[in-house]
Amino acid sequence: MTGLPSAFSVQLSLGGVWVDATPWVVGESGGSPTFHAGRPNEFSDVDTSTLTFALRNEDGRWTPRVSTSPYAPNLQPGVRVQVSVTHASTTYPVWGGKVITWSPSWPGFGVTDGIVTVTAACYLQDMTNIALEDRWTEDARAITRAQGTWCDIPDLTGQSSTVTTLVNGGITSTTLGACAIGSGTPSFGTPAGSVTLGKSVTGADVSVVPQGAPGTIDLWVKIPAAPVSSPVIGQAFPLVFLNAGSTLFSVFLQYDSGPQWDIVVRAGTYPTIATVAGNVNTDDWWRISLAPLAGTPTSTVVTVTDASTVTAYSTTVAYDMRTVTQVLTGGTYGGIETAGVVVTGGSTPLVTARGLSGQTAPAAATFAALMSYCPTVPASNYNGLENLTIGEPTWAGQTALLVLQQIARTIGGIGWCRPDGTVELIAGDVAYPVTPAGTLDVAGDIDTATTAPTFIDTSTEQPTRVTVTFPTGSVQVLNPTAESLGKPRREKNLITCALNAATATTIGQYQLAVADAMRIGQITVDLYSTVNDVWALMLLLYPTTVLNLSGWPTAMVGASTYQMVVQGWTITPSEESWLITMDGSPAGTFTSAAWDAGDAYGRWDLDVGAQVTGGTAVGTTGTGTIVVTTAATPLSTAAGDYPMTLLWESEAVVIPSPPGSSTSPQTLTIGTRGADGTTAVAHTTATSIDVWHPAVWGGLI
């Protein structure tokens, strides 16, 4: 018996001060806190985790909106909550989030009977409340928040008729003084409203002076559809980058004989050294971004992005933008609209606070951009070495949480809120580990008295058709095996940011195949009464943690050890117990159904059409050999997977040892006929054979 923790703490941030509410927390069974986190199964996205607890309120201190409370007026929705527990001198965060409601009640209708029930949600709830606009607008908001200044952008749907200046890092006071306060464009930070410049021709440049070496420079520009062959056009457009008054390089609009306009980079103002993007006269907004080349910061990467198709073009030039001390941008001429310049200081480069500049990006960068749009989330983290390149998520009209789920399901990962309040994106290499996090002993650690383990056949939950949507289209993936077996049709729609149809198809196939298995649906552990000290193991759970469960009766699951993936859990502490009930999905296999041993997550039935095609046991009721032929997936050759029980038509037969061959057809030796209450039958060749599910046929479900 490991005992109760040495300390349990519930902290509330009231008026910016952390207050210890632990002495008032109701700890008796039936009124103690309840924490829930994770997801019910592998087919679901992780949603907001919740916390419910009650506070004794004999003196009215926890009654909201009462001026006599010592905590007035701070008992409001949005109060931060942090719960922790200390065991064996180590403190573990248990839950972090914000209060949603304070609900006072007086069960005995007496003052001394007062309690306040507090309901809270993790920071994924904040992401649910953030409705995203287009990524250009979210970029402007994020940059403004990070730099503590102001910026102003036009209506990037192409309807704006103003020229606006986004300034981050400083703008000359004379320029500001010459600007009038305008309206009709989104503005973030201070001053309120928008700064609008009148249209201008060459010579009426806006001068932006970076504060320190620039880390990034961005320009938005709208280019009309009809190109005009005029040098004035190009000269009205450029970004000119200077050092102490001398031109380093510039970005120009150049007319070609198409007739089209191209965006080019020039040495000084002439000649052209590289074309970044051609045929840019699309009557839409384009974004021009400059950043030092990773690993070689003396060179500059110039990226041009079409706002409507989110297609990016880039080139690298051998100029050091970090030496830029002034940026000049022309006004407009011939319908060209400049949407201003954003300059971020080199001392605080906003790599993680900038939106995407192309159709593809590493998952970690996309996640960082998303989290920069969520200012009320205190912390975020990308967990994993795997950093897959993904397409552009759907931003506009989505909540931040829905975008997080898009990214997670695209990379085979998990987006969740850690117990310390950090929103984390777990990459696939961490989400599906090969090595279990630890072991629970069935007899000594699992609490069967409170809640007996439950078993679920996931084929009843598995979708039979998945439609996967990605940035440039959608694919449908079917499970003909399920259809042929007469399983109910279950359809699932997934929105992803997969790169292409092939990647989207893989995502859909995984949904169809991975969980057609028997799994242990729920187990409960009472940390107070476990034989082994598993506090650290249980308090460091994350969705998809793999656990070894050892000591099972072999007749129950076919082996003494079974692996499960913990998908979600509920924690219910009290003065008498610490219960953790975990929802699981299959990580290993029941031994009676073990093949495809290289797969670390999920198992499959034998192929539809798997048959006995020969052997000495055919036509008799005695032991002997059978030859099993499968279309795709052969039986395991691992000795640890045997003895294995197979279903030969209606008869269970026990195979004591693996076949000698790892490819079909495979010859097996039968050790027992008519096993598990079935009757030995003289079978013919070309008869079906499949796995034997003892937990189903034995009546445990």
C-alpha cells in the first residue's frame, strides 16, 4: 500500500495573486474533485479537459458577486486554476486551466451548509473561443501583441481602396505627423483606428526606420490585372533597403513582354539579379517576406506569396538584410496598392509569431504560428523529433482548436493541454512509442473492487468509410472487408492539412485498419492501495501513453501480459482513495490473435478468404498439420505469440508453436482439437480459418 500523497494543492489566481484554496476543498467521497482529460478512443480528437470541485463556503468568502468576500471582485469566470500533488518529495501538476462557473448552493438551507461548486476547463477552451480570420489578419494581430506596438492592415479581400502602413519597430515622427487617422481597415494595438496614406507617385516614399537589425521584413501589395508598360509603375512599387543612405538591394515590379508583371530582386536599383515570381498581375494581394537564410544569415531569403491560392515562390540573394538601417517603399500608381511594411527587430525575431508564407511548412512552424494567434494560452510546446511537412490548414471560419486538431490528425499526433496548462502538439514519434512507459500488475495495482476492467471489440466502433479533406481536394477510403462481413456502415469525415491525395489516403487507411481489435476498454487504479508505487507513472500520463498490464489469467485475454494505449482518464481523489480510471485502446494484441508482430499499434484479423488448403489434419478429428493460405498478412512466427487459438470454421484449435515459414502458405501443427468448448469436426480443404476471440466467445462482453 503506497498511501495518500503528502500534499494536495488547489491554487486560484485572484487579482493576479495565487491564493491557496486547498483548506476549503471538499474532500469526502461524493464531493471530491473530479478531473477528466484525453479522449474516449483512438477515433476521437482530444477535446477540452475539465475539472469540477466544491469549496466549503460557511462564511461566504467564495460566493461570487458579493462585496463582503475577501476575494471580491475577482470571483469571476476566467480565474486561473492550478492543481498539484506531492508524493515522495516530488510535486506533480495534476491539472491547469480556467474557471468557467462558480455555482453557490446551501443544501441544508443554512449558512453553515454553504458550498460553491467550481467548474473549470483547460486552455483548449480558450482555443475553442478563438474564431480565426484569414491568416494575414491573424499575423498582424500576433505581431502587434508580441511587439507591444500597433499595426494597421487593409481589407485583404481586395476591396480596400486605401494605402496603409504597418510599422513594427518604428516609423519616423514626421511621417506619422503627415498621416491622417482613417477608417475602414482593421487596426490592432495603439493608436486606435487606422493610419491611412493617400495614393502617391514616385518620390512620395514612406520611410521606415528599423529599431536595431531587422529580423523579418514584410510587405503586402495589391497588383491589378492589367499590366502597363511604364518604368514609373515599377518605381512606384519597390522596397528599397538601405544602409547609411546607400542602397543595398531592392525588390521591384518589372514589366515583361507577356505582357505581364514580375516581382524581381535587383542589385541596388539595377540590374535584375533574380526573378522571384512571374505573372503576378492577378488583381489580388501578394505578400513579400524577407528573412535571413537559416545557417547563412549573411544571405536573405525573399518569399512572395499569392494571398488567394497561398502559393509561395522564393529566391535567395547574397545580401545581408541585418545591416539594413532604412526601408523605403513607394506609394501607388496605376492601381497598385501598397499595404505597408512590417519590420521586426533582430533582437526579438518573430519566427514563432508569424503566419505561414507558403502552401507547405513543417508542422512545428505551423503549430507555432497557430499558438501566436492564441494570446490567452500561457504556454505551448511541440513534442517530438519528427517534424513532417504539411499543407496550409483551413484558417478562416475555424476555431483555433479545430486548426490544432487538423494539424494533429495530419501528422498522426495528439494536440492536448498538459496538466501544467501548456498546450502541446505531440508528434507521431512520441504519440505512438515502441517502449511502454511502465507496468501495472493486474492483481496488485488494478482496482477490480471499485470498477472491474471492461472489454470492447473495436470493430463495433471502427469506421467503414472515411472521407479525408485536404487543402487541394478530398479522397474517400473504403473498407471492403468490413462491408463483406456485413458490419454496419459507419462514415467519418476528417479535415486535414495533408500535402496531397496520397498522404490523405494514408490517413484514411490508418483510421480504417488500426483498431479492428479486442481492447481493454477501462481499468481503474487506486493509487492509495496499489502494491507497487505507480504514482509517477499515473501522474505523467499523456494521451497514447502505452502501459504493460501483467498478471492476466491466460484464459481471459490469451496471455499473462497485455499492452494498452491510454487514450483518456478521469481522476477522482478523496480522503480515502485516489482513483484513476483509464480509457484504452489496443497497443499489443491478445495472444490468440497475434500476427503482424512488427506493428506497434493495433492488430488485424486474418484476411477475408484465409483458408486451410491442406495438411494431415484435414478430413480427420485428430491432431496433425494444416496449411494456412492468406492473401496478404501471414501468421506471426514469434515464439512468444504461441500457443495461439484459431477458429477453423466452427471449431477452436490450439497451435502450440509458430510456423517455420514467415510467408504464405504456412504449415501449422495442431496441439488441441475442439478447444474452449467447441467440437472437433472433420473439415475439408478450402475451409475458412480466422482468429479465436476468447473474450468474445467466452461471454465477457
